Amino acid sequence: MFGELISLIEQSKRAEAEEALSVVLPYSKEHFSVPGNVYLIGTMNTADRSLSGLDIALRRRFVFREMPPRPELLDHVTVAGINVGDMLRTLNQRIEVLLDRDHCLGHAYFMPLIEAPELGRLALIVRTQILPLLQEYFFDDWQRIQWVLNDHRKPASDRFVTQAEHDLHTLFGEAANLPSQRVIWRLNDGAFERREAYAGILKARPPLSDHSDPNEIGPA
């Protein structure tokens, strides 16, 4: 992409520098150099591992600055009494433990809530952006997605992700040799419109039905 420009963007090779270089443009045949006051700014996502394949020659010509999520920018935003900054901070702490810090959710997803702090807008963000991203991060490991959302410690009605129950004997007959641990996961559409579902991301009420949830990873 850079071609001969890769040499010209070095600070010591810029125009008017001691080791200044120039190239002849192929069409106009004019001499070209990069001024010292030109800045090249690029962004990369660490989650897609694009940084690991970056050529060393290109890397040394840039200064790298990490731009982690900034939940504090949302600390003043509340939706139905839920602090959005705290919610993002908690989600990212769980992702950091279950996956790594490179996959934390960016604050940009929730910035529209500054202008429109509405439950419907939050539901749209979580349903169409956050959940699909978590599916990709965890390769459709729905149990871990539940842990990120704290669903395993919520009443069933407040869980974004739930387990579907099927009568396997009716579906396949008694002779079918099916894995005993096969779990079917479903999205709970009603939870996205419930304030309690989002409040439960931060602090959940104990499930009302049973106290031996097989997805439990810690005390409520």
C-alpha cells in the first residue's frame, strides 16, 4: 500500500530533515517528499489479531497508543435507573476473566444513550450489537454468554439467554442415542424490554424456581 512512501514517512527522511529523501512520481515525473508536519493516523482492532501480522518495518515507523474502553464517559448516563457506565464496566470485567482484555466492549456502542437514554434504545443496542458480538467472541458458547450477562443468577423471566426444553423421546424415540448434555439455547425476547434484565447484569436476584442451577459458577 505504501510502496516507496514507506521510506519517506520516517522522521529522518521527511522534507527538510538531515537525511531527507524524495521519489519521482511515475506519471507526473515530479519529485515528491513528505513534509515534517504531515501525520498519518490509523486504527486497528486488537480483537481480530491484525496487530500480530504487522510488518516490523512498518511498525517501527509509528507510535502505538492503546485506546481501551472508557466506561467513565457513561457514568453520568442512566437508563431506567441503571448506570450505563457501571453496566459496561461490569460486562468488560467478566469478558476479561472469561476471554481476555483485547475483547472488551467499546464504550462507543452505548454512546447513543447519552442523547436518548431510553430503555428501547438500550434494548436495540444489546439485541443487535452486543449479543451478536458476544456470539462471535465465544463461538456460540451460550453458557459463557450467560455468565457475561449474569443470566445464570437471574429469574428466568429476566434472562436474555435461556435453555429450551424438548421431549427427546417424543422427537426421536427411545432408541435414539443422543448426547445427554445436549442443550438448546434460545433468546428470551421479553427480557430485552424488561428493566430488571439489565439491572440484573449488575446485581441479580436469586432465581425463584430452583437453587441448583447447573450453569451456576459462583454464589449469588
